[in-house]
Amino acid sequence: MKIGASLFLVALGAILRFAVHVTNTHGFNIGTAGLILMIVGAVGLVITGLLMSTRQRTDVVHRSRTGEARTTYLEPRDTVEPN
């Protein structure tokens, strides 16, 4: 779950919990459904934050014959081809 989806669930849950007032739902509590959506969205935000903070990035510096340096940022699943 990405950050946008988590924020959407939190916002939708807050709307259902605090802004919608239905008097007759016959066994379905909209406020409880909103609370569940907010909890799921918050858990998604925490998990996404943890995964993003543990991501590794590798910096590879390439030097040309003239001495100019060029930095390439590689993600963990990228591969480096030998020159």
C-alpha cells in the first residue's frame, strides 16, 4: 500500500466516522466502518514509512579520462554492468 492509498483510507474513514450521520442502518454502523478504515490507513502509513526508511541506495561514481566525475544512483534491484 502506498502513501496515497493510506491517506485516502484515513480521509474516507474520517468522513464516515465524523461527518456522516445516518439514523437507520439496520445492523451496520457507519462510524465503526470509518474507524476501521482509519486504522487500516494508519497501519499502511506506518508500514510504508518503515519500508521506505530501510531502503538501500548505492552511489556509483564514474570517472572519465578527463577526471570528470558522474554519480549514478542505483536501487537495490538494479544491476551494474562491467565496463
